Amino acid sequence: MTSEFPASIPRLQARQVVRVTHRKLLARRPGRDNSLEQYCSLHGLQDDHDDSAGASSPDTLILTPIVHDGCSLPYYHPQVAHLAFRYIQFEPPTLRIEVVPLTGTPTDPDARLYRTCLALLDTLDRYGWGALTNYKKRVIHDRFVPRELYQDLYLIMRERHKHLVDTWQEGLSVTQDIGIATYLMLLWKYSYSATESKDAPIPDPDQPWMSWPRPPGGFLDFGCGNGLLTHILVQERYEGRGIDLRARTSWSHYPQSTQAHLHVHAFDPTASSPDPYFQPGLFIIGNHADELTPWVPVLSTLHAASGYLSIPCCAWSFDAKYERSSTPMFPVPGPVAEFADTLNLGGEGGNVSSYSRYRIWLAALSLYCGWEVECETLRIPSTRNWAIVGRRRAKETSLEEALTNVRIILKNVAERGIFKARKPEGKESAH
């Protein structure tokens, strides 16, 4: 019965309300704009001969903002009381947008409302054409972290660290690292149990992530660069540290609580003495770590890490630039092409480019090091947003076999004699 639906839903002549969804739109900048609730009503042609027969397939969608007394529509929403998408079965079929503008809203071709409607119509046409032609997404997002939870937490993190967005010279780097930090916080929540976390605080309803599960050995931002990702995680009370070959100017601008977790350290896989920064249970982060990238799964196995996240950028092997024609491939189960199809590389024939070949090589390396290969395309503003995640041991490889494989890699690197450990640039105390 149409009477069961909210009174603010418009009634159309010769059509019946089929379904109503009540949803909430979240602002990209919560501190600047308010959220907005909205009714989404589907309408279908009513059977004139039998009211009980219901409506035909819906052909009209109406969006009705819910505006309470004394409130106004936020800036990001068109200034309308209703906005309708209509499918009209003419020959040829037609898509049309209709609006009921608020009093005083300009509707001329140069007006914002007119341009917004054209953009919405273009988007609707593209989505409709994609559905008609059985379009398949090139990459699959949100494989391990639910999209809605990620987007909600990202908005909160962006607001909490908005001072960095406003003052940091590399604005894109800030939003990128906020996105990576958000992803890690949720990945850890779903990958670890609360009993594994050290000194878990009392749950806070305003900051629930403070009591979420964490890596049992903390995190290591391997090749942390400007230290921004380490800073964000440390400020959100995650235990860990970042290491890099040299202290960056940006390190001195962080509060002391962050500076204490940033360290100058030269990585040397050929050293006989143990590396103090790699402890069991650690979660290793390789965030566009360049020549350190291939070492992430190797060190994760060698030091009994609880997992890792690697976001590759420049293509490096262990002691030289990666070359698709000369860098040996690690063994994979079955044909390489079939293995590549499981890696979420994106694009038709995506395994043709040199960067895609490098990603396949990294995935094969992870498997060789005994990790189950999981791949994700992150929601960050970067063309290098493909990530490989290590969370579980591969069923095909025992721990003993994985450790043997890692030692073979280390032995080969030492025998080639190409890798030269670099000296730390500057002193830790300088930052």
C-alpha cells in the first residue's frame, strides 16, 4: 500500500510507489558540511484494471532530501525538493532528469543546477551503457576491508588530520597516507584478535579504533621517507616505528611523540649480526619503498612477522633494477598467465606492461617466501595503488621450506656481491 510510505514521497499520476530506501549521505569534509538524509523512491506504471496487481517494473527513481525545520540543504546537494531519473520507453528509449527546484534557484543553462543535471545524466548514461554491454570492472576494490567502513573511517581520519592537509606542501601525499593508514587500521582489525593486542585500552565510543586489534609486534614502516604514515599511526595510538636511511626535514616538524618513533637505519641483509628493528610478530609496511620493496616478504618470513603490506612503485629486484627479460621468475602453480589472472592487476591483458610483470614477480616471490598471496587495489589518489598483502602462511609451502627459500635468496645476493649496504646519512639524534 502506498500509504505505508513517507508522506513527503511524491505521487505520480498513473504510477505507484514500489519501494523506498532511506539513506544517509556523508560529506567529504564533515567539519565543513553536514550529512544529509534522503528518500530514494522507485515508481512503476500502475495497472489501470486491477489496483491489487501492483506496479510494473520501475521506470522512475526520485531522490527526496529530508530537510528538518530551520535547516537548509548542504552545498554539495542540488537546491531541489525532488530530483527524478526517468526511463521513457519511446523509440528510441530516452533517459531524462527532472527536478523541482527550490524557490529562487536559477535554472538557466549557465546555472549550477543545470550543469549538475547534465553531469548526472552523463553518469547515468555511462552506467546504463556499461550494464547493457556487460561491462566488467578492471579491478576489484574492497576485497578485505568493507567499502562503507573504510569510507566512514577515512572521513574521520581526514578530519582529525586536516591540519596536515592544509599545511603540508605535498597535499596529495597527505591524503594518500591518510588513506593507507585508514586501510591498515581496518585490515588489522579484521586480521588479528583482541587477545593478541598489547595493553588494549578501554573501548571509547567516540574513538573505537583505539581498542581495535593490532599486530602483536607493532608495525615497522620500512623505508618511511617523510615519516607521514608513521606519524598518523602513532598519533592514533598504534605502536610502531619508521626507519629510513636518512632523517628528513619533515621529521623535525612532528611532535616529540612521533619523532621518538622515527629512526635513521641502514638496512643490510648480508650482515651477520641481528637487526634490532625486526622482531617476531611485527607487521612490515612497504609504502612505495622502491629498492626495499622485494625485501618485504623475505624479511617477513625470516623474522616471523605477523604480516605485511607492500605497495610497489619503482621496479627493483634485490640488488638491481628489475628487468622483465632477465630477472628470474619464481615458481608458481600452473601457467604464469593463470596465476596473473588471480592478482587483480586491472585492464585487459594487464600482465603485458613492465609494471604488471613486476607485480607478478612480486606475487610469485611472496608465494616462494611462504605467504598466501592476497592483492588489493587501494582507494588512494595514486596510480600506484596496487598492494600485496601477507597475512597467512601459504598452504602449499611449509614454514621450513619457506625459510630455506629465503636463505637461498640471501645466499645468492651475497654471492653476486652487487648489494652494498649504504651508510646512514646523519645521526638519529639530528631529527
